Amino acid sequence: KKEHEKILGKLLPPRVIKKLRKGQTVVERYKMVTIFFSDIVGYTKMSSEMTPAEVMKMLNDLYVKFDELAEKHKVFKVETIGDAYIAIGGAPKTCPGPETAERVALFALAVIEMVKNFRTDAGEQVFIRAGLATGPCVAGVVGTSLPKYTIFGDTVNYAARMEQTSKKMRLQVSPSTQRMLLDAPNFVFDCEERYDDQGEMGIELKGKGRQFTYWVNSAQQLVRDPNAKLQVDKEEEYKEMTNGYFDKEVGGEEAV
């Protein structure tokens, strides 16, 4: 039983486990999370040239390293689907928006850096694409025989789009993520506006039209004046960014 608890503890947050034990349905709303998506560039071709066992070994070797970095940066791994890796900051444990975005962006940059030195057993280099989006989401547990912590909402779809339209070994972020990174508490991020092949700012996103997105190139630790006053509370401005998402009935209870 202890082993079972240990595994469950890795898959689900403690608060969620408590609710499940009481037979409660777990659906929680989060005002501000940052979601990470990545996948392997050319994965289909790559995996067609390897045996299934070699593919499994490569993904395991790679994602064990992702997991270590997620733990280091206090980012929660949601799941892996094939070659896609999905993680979240600001849930299940809530955290202020700028700090959440900072953690997830640092995690994403660390992952890209790590992948530069990663090789398959055959010595092949691997390349990834990564994307982030910030905003509200709903999270909950789906199923009972193999309970799975899952995230839903527009922010999840946006993060997936950021990854799909990103480029090899680059991190593309939504405007809301870039906005949060401007207020990041401990790091200064080098964010660069994205232009399309015609030199126009922004890119066309399926179902969203033209969006002004950003590349995050690097981060540098901030040296703060200990006597400097912290910036005023930006709650109202951040609220606008969520576009009244929670004014409509989405169900569930607010996460604390």
C-alpha cells in the first residue's frame, strides 16, 4: 500500500488525493497559470528509423531529464503524449502570475539547453520546439481506474499552438506570458517580437487570427535594491488579461 501511495503522490497533487479519498469530484479553477508544451522536431521520421524499444528508451532518457528540471523549477508535469511533454506552473499549487511565468520560462530555457547536449543511443541529435501561454484554466481528475490530473481551457489550446508554430530549439510565448515576464520577480527575460516571413509582426494562428507572439531567448538574474519598494499590485490589469473568463459559468471551485 505504501508503494501505491508513493506512486499516486507522484501522479496527483496531495490536495487532490485527499478529495478523491473522500469520494469528491475534483474540478478546480485557476485564475493565472502558465502552460508549457514541447515536442520533438521530425519525430515521425526519426521513430520510423528506430525500433519501438529504441523509441521508448530515447523518450524515457529524455523525459527523465525533463522531469528533473521540472522538479528543480517547481513546475508540475501534467503528462507526456508520445513525443509531447506538457507541464504547468501555478497549479495545482497556486502562485502569483509573474512568478509562475518566470518559473515555467526558466524551465523551458533549461530544457532547450539540456537538449542541445542530448544524444540517442545511436548518437543522433534531438531537436525540440517549445511554447508557453499564460491565463486561466480548469484542472481536474478524469477517470477512476487510472485517475489522471488533466487541464482544460483556452490557455491550454493556446500553449499547444505556441509550440506547434514555434521553431527548432526555440521558445515561443503568448502576449500574456510576455506581459507576465516583464514583472518577473527574480529574472530579466530577453523577449523578441516575432515577425513572419514577409516581415510583418505576428503570426496567423488557427482559430485566432493574427497574434503578436514573442521569442524568449534568455534570462538574466536580477540584482534588486533591497530598499526598493515592490511594484503596486497589478491585480486589476491582470484581471483584464483573463478576458472575463470566469464571469461565465465554468463550474468547479476556485483553487487556493
